[in-house]
Amino acid sequence: MEGDLKLDRWGYQVKTNSDACISVINSYYHQVLSYGRERRVILEAPLHDHDCVLANILAAHFLCSGDSSRAAPYIQAAKSRLEEATLYEKAVFDTISSLISDNRDDDVAVECHAKLLNDYPKDLVSLKRAQVLCFYMGRPDLSLGLVQQVLSKNEREDYIYGLLAFPLLELGRISEAEKAARKGCEINKHDYWSQHAVCHVLQYECRFKEAVDFMEDCSSSWSPCSSFMLTHNWWHVALCYLEGHSSMQKVLGIYDHHIWKELERDGATSPEVYLNALGLLLRVYVQGEFDAFKDRLKILADRVKDEANWYLEWLLDVLILWALAKTGELSKAEDLLNGLKSRISKMNKKKQQLMQRGVQLAEALYEYGRGNNKQALDVLGPDFNAYDCKMIGASDEQLDVFNEVWYSMLLNTGQATKAIEAIEEQIKKREGAPFMWRLLEKGYAMTGRHEAKVAGEKAKALESAYFL
């Protein structure tokens, strides 16, 4: 029996006599944790040992993120050898099965992962898988609990501190997040998730130049990154230039040379890149700097009319709705919106209730794209807060733009008092964001308040302080 057992990267037993199979599994672990381009390497593992349960179930999970029908043979292969598998392999099989089940219960899937991590705390890929699930549940508290559960067993491990930093960020524990992210970078300077978390902190604290300098110093190491991670990191840099009132040519340069260029490089991964491209264009539009990007939005909208890019990510669907409506592709936009509502109707009641805010946000962005500010506001309601929409699969930084849309719509429909109240609350959190002061200046001016001049002077001082 011992000859049939190998140890994986974590030191856990896997039933296989193939060194090549274990080597591929370990390579896959690295690709997942480093956001690498080559996660499909896991499909090679069953070729080396078609009876290996771990190889087959990991391959099935990878395929379920795309064409799930291709996963079925791998699931069946894992099931057929399950009785012979090690306890660790059975635990991984159970957790992945809880994720890819047709009638998945997210709470059960989290509990399943928590049990696995209690027994096998070195398995950081299972931790990452669980954290992704928590992200789409809008539950950073659960995500933090899972990483804290295993932290003492992984204190010097690659990637653990990036996994710790992100839920801390989402829970507003910014100084703790920075400490964790910096430690992650000290352990491994090519820990892209830790780099990303450092940028989040600097951006949130309006340390825009520091964020840009840090990320641009790191950028030479990003070529192995997946399309999503590469363009998402550049998205952050572009937002820092935008928020820091830099030249729009710098923002445009990042879009053209690092985001759009990635679409041209590898169309197979384009949906992930569209999310970052559209997220940047919407932010630019809200901040009134859109003229240079109009043609680019039209080109992008022509691409995302392709239904192959729909229903992959809720956040992406919301952004596509805005882009299609903004460029006059109303029929396509309505098809997408109706499709989202249809998908909601087929969910269990608990999931329907959770995703209702996501549907409302989608409807509102469709109306906003058409220029119907009042209708969009009616959909969102008087107490909208984008941070309540985490379940669409978005970080606070990605959701910020929807709050900016809401503030702008309030001002555009004459609801200045309500806008002022919301903007003042946001400024308490991020006093160094010039655009917020510009919106506040507009609100004050609309209501005839003398503080408009003070807000304008504050905005001007911040704009001149960041970038030349």
C-alpha cells in the first residue's frame, strides 16, 4: 500500500503511484494560489493516473468554472475509486462535491470546507476555494474565520497573508490588512494577491502616488498572472491615477496598453478582462472624463453583445447592461436583464432573497445607461448602499462606483440634500478623495450653501497635491 501513496505539497497522502501525477497536482496548487495563467495544467494529472481521486476531482472543479458538462467524466472517475482513496482525498472530494452540486447550499459548502480545514489545515488551495465561495456570498466575516482557523499552522507559508489581508480589507480593518499584506510580500515578493491587498490599502487611504509607485515597481513580475489578475492590478493603478487627478492620458495608456491589449492577446480569457475594462470605463464616465473613451466603449459593447460573455459573473453582467444601454444596444440589454431575472426565479428561496439586490442593481444600471436617472433611483430606493451588494461578487473598491453613480443621480434629479448627506458620510471614510469633494461642492451649490466654496477649495488642493 505504501508504494501506492505519495505526499502532496501540503504533506497529505494521495493514493497514486505516479510521481508525475503528484507533480502536476502541486503545479496546479501553485497556479491557483499565485493567480497563474496555467491552471488548466490540472487536466494533465488524470492522464498520468486516471484512477487518482484527487486528480480527477480537482480537474472536475476546474472545468466547472467553464463548460461544466466536460466535468462529468472526471466526477464519475473520482466516484468510482472513492472507496480506495485516502481520508484526505475523500475530504477534498466532499468539499468540491458540495460546491458543484446542482442544488448547492452555500452554508453547507462553507461548513464542509471548515471541517476539511480543521483536519487538514495546510491545504491552502481548499482555503482559497472556500474564500472564493464566501466572496460570492458577501460574507467576508466567514472568510476571515476560515483563514484564522488555519493561520497558526501556516505562519511562514507563501500566500497565507494575502488570504488573511483580503477579508480584513472587506471588514474595514485597514491597518491590520496592510500589516498582513506587507508580511505576505516579505515572505514572497511575487505574491500577487498580497501586492493587490497592499494597493487596496493605499488606494483606500488616498495614498495614490504611493500606490502607483508600489504597483508599477511590482508590475515587471506580472507576466505569469492570469488575465484577470494582470488586468485587475492595472485597473487599480488606473483608478489611482484617476482618483489622484492625474492626466487622463495616463489612464488611457493603461487601458490601451495593459487592459485592451490583454483582450487582443488571449480572447479565450476575455470575459475576465471585460470586467476590468468596463469597470474602469464606468468609473471614468461617472467622473465626467469620458470623451476620450467614447469610441472604446462602443468597441467594447460590440464585444460584450456576444452572449458567450453573459451569466459568468454577476458584476460583469451589471457592467455589460450599462455598456449596452449606454451605446444604444437596448434590445440586447433587455435580453440580458430578462435572462438575469429568469435565472433568479430558478434559485431556491434563500438564494433569491440574497440576490434580489443584485437584480435591482442590474435594473438600475440599465436605466442609468439609458439616461433615466429617476427610474434608476426608484429601483434602488432611498437608502441604497452599494456595499450591501457584495453578493454580486465585488470588492468594496469595485462597488464604490455604484455609490458614485447613486450620488450623481441624486444630484442630477435635484435631490441635493439627500446627496449631501450620503457624500458627507463617505468623506468621513475617505477624506482625501477629490471627486467626493467636487460632488459635495455641487450639492452645496445647488442648495445655496456657502460651504460650496470651501468644498471646492478642498477639492482643488487635493487635486494639485497628488500628481503633476
